[in-house]
Amino acid sequence: MMLTILDSFSDGPLDWVKQAFIPLENGDRSALSMTRLTSPEGARELLSTYLDNFPATEHRARVSMWSQWYFAKLLPSWTVVNLLCNWQLPIEPDRVFLRLGEDGLPVQFLLAEPGEAVVKTGSLARFVNMIDSHLAPVCHSLAAISGLKPGLYWNNAAIRVGYGITQAASTQADISDGWALLAARQLDDGRKNPLFEPVRHEIPGDETSARYRKQCCLRNELCDHEICPSCPLLLAEKRKRVTL
């Protein structure tokens, strides 16, 4: 079933969705279980090759950058399949595997199972497993090894979920559940929604005004990366100049 669904994205504007996931083959030793990312110890080991390329003073920002690569490869494609096909590809860490490049950055996701149909449409329930089983432990582990707050990693993840929603919208899919997720302060069970409003308009209520991230991703601390044009630090500086 997984191959049938992913094959439907071939030769089209969303063919990158098919490329995001491949089936896990028995005995594939290059594939690393994402259960490693659910503990600080495992996360530190998984990111060691990448972080060893940089001075320790940069590590907190580098962990944030690694998470952006990770979420960018995992979440948009997973979200497109979820909304467009009403199909949940595996997201539990013990069913998701990853190959790393020589530089330690994510290269390829592999899935141990085909997944299953979305049971509850028209609600946020379709995203709860992604939030609870995968994003929660991963965001907290990355926060622990970087010394940053989990909110930064939730924001990095939410940005990529939002991109997936936008891409699904381009196919005329019903993406109402997706936008509802990012607009909800609380999940269906009353818990705080950690993916709430990853970006905000400069002028509240003005959809035409510039949008800025809720959390700075720390690109500004790295000399080999330009500052993000939606960095909230730019907005803060802009407002500061206006008040002077």
C-alpha cells in the first residue's frame, strides 16, 4: 500500500514526496532507528559526526540547523500524504529509519511498514501520533543536548508541517485539518498545542503584512548561513527603530 500511494506522486510537481521515503529492507545496517533520537544520549551519538565538524561554541546553533534538515526531509512529505491521501505513513520512531551522509546530515528516510488509513478526519486527531510519539521526544532530546528550550525545535518542526500543508493545498486537497492544527491553541484533548502559529504576521490580522517566525532558529550565530528573512530578531529590530 505504501508503494502504491507514493508511486502516485511520480512525474509531477510533488514527485519529491515519493523520494522522501523508501521501504526498509531486512539487514540494512546503514539505516538507523529513530528511537535513537528519543533520548539525549542517543541524539548526542547520532549527531556526533555532524557536530564534530564544528567548534563547540557553535554546537547549540548547529543542533538547531540539523533539526531543520531532519524535519524538512520528514514532515512535509508525511503531511502531504496525510492530507492528500488520508493515509498515515509510519511516524513512530521504531518504525522510521534514517540514513546519514558522510557529513552527518539526514539523507534518506526508510519506513518499516506501509502505514494505515486516517481514521478521524475533520479533527486534529490525525496529527496526535506525529506530535506525541515522534516530535515530543525528538524535540526534548535535541533541546537537552543543545541547552536550548524545546520550543525552538517545535517551531522548526511546525514550519515544515506548514510547508507540507501548503504543498498539499496546491493539489486541491482538503487541507482544512492542517490549517486548523497550526491555528489551534489547544489539541482536541485540551492540551497546549506545541505547533500553534509557527509564523505570525507583522500586523496582527493583516494577511498581507510580512510574516516572521515565532522562534529564532539561531542561524544568525553561524557565519556560513545568512540570517533567515523571517527571523523574529529582524522584526524586533524594525520595531525598535520605529520607536526611536
